[in-house]
Amino acid sequence: MVARTFLVRHDDSTFTVDYDTDDGFEVFQFQLFSLTSIPPDEQKIVGEDNDRIVSDDSDLAALSEKLRLVSITSEEARKPEKQEETTSSTAGAGNFDAGTSVMSDEELARMLQAEEEALLLQQYVAGDNGAQFEEKVRPYISKVLLYEDPVRQEVARKTVPLENLEEKALVSLAKEGNFKPSKVEEDHAFLLQLLFWFKRSFSWVNAPPCDGCGNETTAQGMGDALPSEIQYGATRVELYRHNLVSDNCLLESKVNSLVKNCSCNSCSRVTRFPRYNDPLKLVETRKGRCGEWANCFTLYCRAFGYESRLVLDFTDHVWTECYSEALGRWMHLDPCEAIYDRPLLYEKGWGKKLNYVIAIAKDGVYDVTKRYTRKWNEVLSRRTITTESSVVSVLTSITKECRRNCTSQVLSILEEHDNIEREALERDLRSTDDAPISLPGRQSGDKQWRIARSEFGTDSLSSSSCTVRICCDEHVTKIYNAFSSILHKFVEDSLTASKGVEVLKILRATVVDLKKLPYKKRRASLKPNSIVGTSLVHQLLPSFKELLNALTLKSELDSNGILSVCLAGNPVQTALALPVALHALDELISDLSKCDNFSKGSLSFPLLRLNRICSGAVLASGEELPFGIATAAFDGTRMSKWEERNGAKVESHLVGCWIMYKLSANMQELVAYDLMFECLALIESHLVGCWIMYKLSANMQELVAYELMSANDAPERDPMDWVVEGSNDGGSSWHVLDERRSEMFDKRFQRKTYNVKSAGFLSNMFRFRFLAVRDVKSTSQLQVGSIDLYAKQN
């Protein structure tokens, strides 16, 4: 061990940093992070005396004690000519442009040498003309031109639940705190919802069910296309027949045939699967494999005005690219997988050996292979159809044909865009791999088929590191608090628990009616029933006001005496809050129905869930993308959950996962010092398991209770053992508040309430340490439906 002390100057401050050589250069960077809030990947450390850049331990050993620290981000911000648009939080799955790590000079030199060698080898093995290459690309030109047909676009638009997707897009932005998004942000969010909707509405075909009996079929070969099939571009037709494997199956087939009155002679009839190429027909059939999926989805993208491309992978896959104004670049979208902005999915996740990836649009064709690989020299060795110069020549020629009717002004714009994209592709190629992201294997298609294609990998898109996410859950706390007025009114008016339940059911029915309506036109009546009459509803109405306010709703009484509730403000706030209210009502109805002696003494926790801590920022070391993100643990609904793919693994030297949830008046303040201090503390103490931390920036709070809810599925992933700790010094030391062992969730969406055993300790940070899941032998994953923290009432 060698200990040294460095004086590190940053801006107008000088920091003294004690460095132990046994810890390594990475820990030194973490120490600087804790002092300056500059993340390690954005640090530029140079010697004060000679401007030598420090990149490893040997550099530190060779320098004097005086260093200078510069933030790469700040440095680039002072160079306007090198600015690049970064991704806002609306990008959802993340941004490859922001914070991209660039190769070291040595790595870059090795890559360029390998590229040169691959190009040299290609001259000997590749063909000398581009005819074969052009033959593969040219047929797609006519296909993408179909996307520009107004008739096809209109037919596609009519099949989309437009208002529903608009609502989901705006709610997704609201969950990030963006209640007034720009048009660009709205468009980006809508595109993602369009992708998710398409995934749910389109069907994958391994083998079509029998047209006669509906049972499984086996392939019988290819058949000739009928005129009605050729009309929609089906030059190939696959034939299938039901495979009768037993007398029972035969009997069932005959019965089904009689019931359906079809011409299936003991299921000997042939089922046809035409491979349609016209997206107009695909909008109708809504089924196929990757070719049909990408073809149809690209039409939908064009129908809603997105600049779109059909992307052809010569190793047998097709997907879509759209230009995102929010990102300022082209974005990868795979409709079969419902994954977006993950161009390394195929090489890193599926294990594909890519060669040519060509994007085809109405205004040209583009070689975008470099976007989808970080192993360019290996890809070059597989590009043997023709030489690189021939590829450029063919694509340039086709692009000129596509642009022959463009004006000079349009041509100038297109050429400028081409140059920008070429530069971006080169930057992407020379950036380092996005290591924290675990990309999944192929999910679409039969399992054996995927295994045979060597595209079978992990089953989820996850990240072992995620950005700070704003947790906008104040509406959850307001809804919980609002039930206090209602229940106190029940007691004041001497309502029995059973009658109170009926009142709550009326409120629930109203919430359900509101959810079914278009989000901009929500209005529903409070409908009395045989148990709760109109007069009682009117009598209780004042106690509903706080709940209506929390839902951005108001009550109105028309001339006929009908009491209704309608929007009272931003409809997005209502859309965000309604699911929370529905699930909270379900739980309250269940709890109240079990209350034998309902009285004022009943009005306590957990029937009333008051003083819930809210309005924080969530940071997680791991999450499932895009739906199992960290903020999902705090959004108050059953529709989401936080998932950590490695959360159940017991590591020998480092935590499996952690989340930091910080309460702050200034949401831009992320307290990087405390966060990195905690990371170092965990490494030093060799603690294990899965971590969640919740940090308050100002006032101390006494945690008196908390609740955990099981998620929707997979009980083996439920937390079983955990410790809850508090810190009053920002994480430097911890005090055990509560500890649980062998906890079991008996059902899905089960909320379990825990009173903190060690009361009276004021904290500015809380930490959960999940030590075990229900069945660690069968899963490496942990999931939590929701987490709610309750502070002592003042």
C-alpha cells in the first residue's frame, strides 16, 4: 500500500484527496465525484505542472501532487461548434449520444488497424460488381413508396385508438414531471406509445391455426399464389395442415368440423399463409413475421407524419427507423420486440453476425451498418458480396433515382442531412459499448426456432445503471389523505361500515366510468343505488371535495338534480391520478368491509394512510426497461412495478442493486456527494443483496411505518428478507429501524404494512436492504409492486 495526498483544483476550489494505491484509479475518480459531483465518465484529470492527462494508476504515479479537474461536459459546452443535442427524459429508454464514452487512443489505433486489415482481405474475397447487392436492395424501393399513398395512410390511421395513445403519451411525460410538453416531446412520446400498441395488436405467426378446426398445424411446403393474394403482393404462399396425432384428436376435429360447419374433412384441409407485401392488406390481417411487422409498422409511422425508413438486415431481419426531433437523430424501433433506441440489440443481445444493414426511404437508401455494430472490423470480414466502393456506388445510384424529382433546395437539405448522419455513424462506431445495458435475446418467434437461429439470449432489457428520475407522486399522497375526510364524515353521520362500503363503491363506479371516457371529455354522474340514496350522496358530497381536488375534478348539479363530476383543470393530471384512485378505493373497500366495529377509533393507520412521503428523485443501479423502471415503485398503481434483473443475486463484494429516492425542494439538486459516498461504503463493507435508498435533502423525518406491495406475477421474485435503516448524516452511518425475515406475500397485489420497530430516530436518508427473495434458486430477479413510506405526523 502506498498513500499519497493530491491537491486537486476544480474551478475556484482546491480539494485535498488522500489516495491509496491499493484502491486503484477508479476509486480515486469516485472520491473526486463525491467532492465535485462530476461523474467519473465526465472527468478530465490533468497534471497542473505539465498538462499530462491522467487515465490510469501509472499516470498518477508519474505526476506531482498538484492536479486539475475539468468536467468534459462543461468543457464541451464552451465549444459551440461541437455542441450536440442531448436527450431529454422523454427518450424513455435512454440516449446513446449523451455521456457516450469514447475509445482511448490505443483502442482506436487497434480498431483502425483491424479495419485496414479487413478491407485488405475483402479485396480478395468480395465480388467485383454490385449486381447481387443491388438485387437485394432495389425491390424494397417500390415497397417504401407505398407508405406515401394517402389512401393507405388514412386506412392505417383509422385503426389506431388515437386519443388513448395520446393520453398514454402525455401521462408518460407527466410521470417525469412534464405536464406542459412541447410539440416535439409529445410527438416523441406518441411514437413510443404507437410502438407499444402495435406490439399488442399485431400477431406473430409461427404456424397458422387450422382454418377448419383451429388446432395447430405443420408445414407442408409452398403453394402457388391465388390472384386475390397476388393483388396484395403475396408472391409466396406457405401451406400448412393439421397434424392428427391420436384418435381423440381426430374425434375432436370431426366434432369441431360439424360445429363450425366447415369443409374440414377430418382436418385434412390445407391452411394457406400468404406472405403479403402490401401494408394495406397487413393493416387488415394484422399478422405475420418480422417482414410483415416492420412493413406494416413503418406505414403507421408515415401515416402519423414521422420521417421513417424500412431497415433491411441481410442476415434475415427487418425493422424501422424514425427521425426523432427530440433526439436530433434517427432512432431504431423494432416492432416485433417493442424495443426502441437500442441499435446494439442484434449484435449484443441476439448475438447476430451482421454484415449489411441498409435503410430504405422514399428519398434514398443508406448503409447504416455502423449504427448497429461496435465490431466493425469483424463485420467487414463478412461483407463479401461486393467491395465497399461498389456498395457506395450502388446506393448512390439508387438514391439519385429516388431524388430525381426533388428541387435543388430539397436536394441541398437532404445532402446536409446525409453528411450529418455519416459523421454520427462514425462517432457511434468509435464510442465504447454501453456496458451497463443488458440487451435481451430475441423474444418474437417460437423458442426452438430462435435457438436454431442462435438468437436466443436473456429475456429482458435491463440496466445495471440508470439516470436520476423525477418521481412525481404528490397526487398519490393527496389521494391517500383525501380519504380521511370521507371516513371521518362516515363516523360523524353514524354510517355503518357496510353502508360506507356502498358509498365507496359509488365513488369507484364513477372513477371507472371516467376512465373509460376520452381523456379530454371526462364527465360522469354519481349514481345512487338501492342502499345509498340520492339524499345521502348529497349529504356526503362536501367530504368528497378533497378527493375530487386530488383528481383535478369538480362536482356539478344540473337542473334535473343529477350530480356529476367533470374536469376541473389539466386533463392529464386527471389521467395520471385516476388509476391511483381506483386502486386505492379497491383497497379501502376491502379494508373497511373487514372492520367489525367501525368508529372513530378505527380511523388510524393502516385504514387511513396519512403523511406519506412524496415528491422525490429516484436513482437506481438496475431496472428493467422500459416498464420496470425505478420510479414505478412509487407511482401508486398496480399497473407497474420496479424490477431488478440481478436483484436476487448474492454478490460476494458488491450490492446487487439499490435505489435512491430523494425529497428535495429544488429537484435539480441530486446530492452526488452522498450518493457516491454510499457506493464507496458498500464496496468497503462487502454488503450483499439489493438496495433501495430514499434521501431527504432538508428536513429530518421520523419513519414510523412503511408498506410493500407484491407485483402482478412471479411470486418467486417477491422480497422475503430485508432491513430498513435510517441515517441522520447523509449516509455516513446507519441506524437499524426495522428488520424482517421470512416474509411471504400470499397473493398478487398484496399490500403488507409494517410499523417501524425502532421509533424516535430522525433521518435524512432511509435505506432498504433486500437480502433474499422468496425463491433464490429459481430466479435472479427481484420485483416490488410498490413502496410507500410514512413519516410521523407533526
